[in-house]
Amino acid sequence: MLNTERTGTGKPLVLVHGLGSSVRTWDSVLPLLQEQREVIAIDLPGFGISEPLAGEVTIATLTDAVGRFLEQENLRDADIVGSSMGARIVVELARQGHAGNVVALDPGGFWNDTQVRIFNGSITASIALVRRLQPVLPSLAQQAAGRTALLAQFSAAPWKLDPELVLTELRGFASSPSLDEARKSLAHGPRQAGAPQGTIKGTLAFGWGRSDRVTPLSEAAVAMSLYPDATLHVFEDCGHFPHWDQPQETARFILDATAAGSS
């Protein structure tokens, strides 16, 4: 079973985090979403406090795990939102025929050869550094300069981020047993396939930070070419995690993008 946190009332909205993260990544937007929706945030297998998968960890097996969760929890028609690797997973679920509306925030998988090499090299180096710094992370996370140094790759304004969010996220780089396998699958596995026009059952909306240094905005053109039915929203003054840098705008975007069929 996946660890979940449920809050709010209304039509279900499932949140899927990214690499090394957990349900806590959504804390800045949860109060805004739960006013209108029942929000179900999940820890992916081997992340947060969810148990790892019994077999190999790939984007495909993680996607299958989320699909099973939706089936078991009677959430087959639920709207789903993903961030980064989680966005890659929810896009794949949309491609496979998920009936609900889908929001993908800065997904991986739409890169070219150069971009994926840069992604893999920079993320691998970041993970190694953060693992070495674990003993001093609490102190670094409390300092604006420390947050800036550690998260400049991910946020357009890392000094503004909540220290507890930063500490939780960076501890996940060391504590998530599935992180290394998932990173390798992201970098070396198949890239995201597309869906012909008219084949997506719900709606698909991409959200992208204009200043994303992990999956640059140029990759959005590839995503839109592979998913001609999708829409694209660009967040200004925003890095790889819109829900960190622009929580109010991100919550509005999610609620508007998943409004179809809501009651």
C-alpha cells in the first residue's frame, strides 16, 4: 500500500510527487486545493514512507503502481496532478487511457540527447552533494544563503522557500531507497511517448516554469507536439517546481485545468 494523506472535500484530486520527494512537497498548495477538492497526496513506492516495490524500479513500474492504487481506491476517474517525475507518470497514465483530467508540472521525458545528459549529470551531482551534507542540512536549510546554494537548480527564488520544506526535500535524497534506480530509469529509459489527437480521454494540461533549469521550457514544445490535445501554461518567475515558487497561481491553474466534470 502507498502512504497517502487525504484532506478537503469534493471531487477527488490525486497528487504525485517527483524524484526524491514525498507528500510534503505539496504543503504550500494543499490549503488552497482542499477548499474545493478532496486532495489525496501519495508517496510513490520507495519514497516518503511508502515501501519500495518488490521488483525493479522504473518509470513503467512506478506508473503501474500508481495505476493499481487508483484502481484499488476507486479513483479510476479521479483528476491527477504530477510534478517532475510524477508529471512524467501522470502523462503516461493519460496516454494509457486514464479517464480523469491530468495536470503535468514540468515533466521529464521530453528532452533531447544533450538535455538528458545535462539532467543526469547535474542531478547525480546534486544527490551526491546533498548526501554528503546530511549532518549539516538542518543548519543550511535555516539560512537563506544555504537554501539558495542548495536549491538554485530547482527554484527561481530558493531563499524564499520554507526551511522545513527544504530540509524535508533534501533529506529525501538520502532516505529514499528507490531514488537511484528511478533516476537511472528517467535518464536512460525510454522517453515519453505521445498520443494522437483525439485519444486522450480527459484533459491534459502542462504547466512549465519559465526559469526551469532541470527540464527547460524548450522541452514544452516537444511535449505539445506529442500531445496535440494538451494545453500549456507558463509560470513566470518560476523554476522547476511551480507549487514552490508560485503556489497561488499553481493552485488556480490546477483547479481551472481540472474543472471539467467537477461537481
